[in-house]
Amino acid sequence: MPQVDEQLKRGRAPRGRGLLESALSVVHSGSWMARLWGLWPGSTRVQVVRHELGLLPPGSPRLLVAFLSDIHIGPTTPPALLDNAFELVERATPDVVVLGGDYLFLSATDARLAELERRVGNLTAPVKLAILGNHDLWSDFRAIERALERGGAELLTNRSRRLPAPHEEVAFVGLDEPQWGVPDPNAAVAHCGDAALRLGVCHSPDGLDLLADAGLALLLCGHTHGGHIATPWGAPFVPGRAGRRYPHGLHRVGETHLYVSRGLGGISIPFRTWAPPDVGIIELRGV
């Protein structure tokens, strides 16, 4: 029964997670911390990080990709911050919106799931792709997947997706969360076919090594929050081995461009220092 075992593994949570979430739900009751942080000047401002990369085959029309990660709908993320982020993405009129996981913080309540569905559904990009993050897998991830699908997003868990014309030479490859999911790089690339360009998405940059042989020109990741509480000289704590090396921004790792977003929302605490929330707008052009 390997499929049952796999689903049990995907659904597991760290020991003591339930007790911690119960305590945090009490602490954050009424979303008072997000409301208080939302009053701080500039707290709901979202940085747009733009990059232009010549990765497409010669003569290809440009491809505009928007990347949002670590949305964390919940009691420590001011709704106005997410309003601003989704408006910035919509204003950019991307061809593809990629959602990098960690959609909720704490339990997957009906209200949070409805908000996720609404926000994703209001995006008018012709293609919307999504993968899950660790917080999703610690929660009711099936309900989160259904909310994303109702919002028009296609799940790319260990799957690939060729884009429609005029970008049919491009395939997106999605890998499950490296630590808490069941990542399968071979399954992820199985349907790329003869696509001239492979672009990847994984919640954590720790997926970089797993996808080393996937032939990716670009890998989109989140998870790190840029350290969340950082200093002008760097972040003292960034999750994951690859995250500590690549806490945010665009990097070149071998033949792959790695883009790591700081994400948007808060988790245990809402406030950030020297790690502003961001959305990525990546313009791909012909070489």
C-alpha cells in the first residue's frame, strides 16, 4: 500500500505541533497582533522585486511570471498587506502566477480557506500554478488544495505543466516540500516532453539539490522569509541548509537561476526587520 503510506507521510506534522497551535491560537485570538502591527507606518507596504532574464528560445514572445509565497492568511498577517500584494500582481498583468506555498497560518478554518479561494480567484492571469509548503502540510492540506483549485490554480505537486501557446516551449516543474512532503523529482519532470525551457517551483530552496538533474533554467522558492527578523548585516536565523546560503534574492547556482522570495505574511510574530515582504515579477525574454 505505498500510496497510503505516502499520504500518511505527507500529512504528518512535527511532534507537539497540535499543542503549539492550540497555544498560539489563544495568544493570537482576535488577530490583535496583526491589527496592531498594521498601524505601524509602512508595515503593509510590499516590495516588488523585478528581474529580467534572457532564457527563452530566440524569437520567443516575452513571458511575465509573478511569484507570491508564504501568504500566511491568519492572525499575524494584516489583510491590508495581502490586499497590496495581490493588487501589485494584478497590476503587472502576468502571463503566469506561481504560488509558492504556506497559504495559511494555524488551522485551516472555513474563513481562511474562503479568503484563500477569493484572493486566488480574483487573479486574472491565464495560468495559475501552485505548490504546497510545510505549514500547509501541517494543516488540512486537502482542504487547502481544494480552495486553490476552486480559485483556478493548478496544483503542481511532483508534476509538470506545459504552457499554452505562444509559450508552448516552456514547462513548469513543481516539486513537493522537501522535508515534510514526499518530493519525487522523476515524477515532477515526467511530462516536460521536449520543452525547450524548464522552470521550477518548490516551497523551500532545499529542493535545489533534489532538482539538480532536472535541467531547470530557473527555480522559484520561498520559505525563508529572508530571515523575517534580520539585521542590516544579514539574518541570524534562516530555515534550511540551502536557505541559510540563499536567504533571498536571485542567485546563479551552476546552470540554474535560483530566486528566493521573502514571502508576505507573518507566522508566530507579524513584524519584520530588514526583511520586507515582497512579490517577484520576473520577465523572461528570448536570448
